[in-house]
Amino acid sequence: MSLFLDMLRDGVLPNDMYAKNRDLDDAKLIFDRIKHKDVVCYNSLLLGYSRNGLSQNLLSVFHEMSLA
């Protein structure tokens, strides 16, 4: 249960929900507010971009991840 609460607090679950519902602008806003991004955070947004054919956005976030 602690992992779930941590993910909810960190914005991972809401971010994933928005990404799955094709509301990627809101997903990106939530993602940007996450202070300590980990691979789960990045993967959630990258998957949303991938599923919706937004390759430029995906590459931009992937590049950001490689610099983190």
C-alpha cells in the first residue's frame, strides 16, 4: 500500500491516467511538477506519447531523461 501512496503523492498515477486518456497536455503539466522523477515517471509519459504518435514530444522527454 505504501508504494501506491508514494506513486499517488508523487503524481505518477494521475500522470499515467491522463496519458492513457490522451490528455497529454495535463499529463505533461503533472510530470513537470514532479520534483524527484524516476524511471516510472518518465516511462508513463513516454508511453503516452508513444501510444498517441507524438514522436517529437517523446524524443524531447527522452532527451530530458538522459540529462537527468
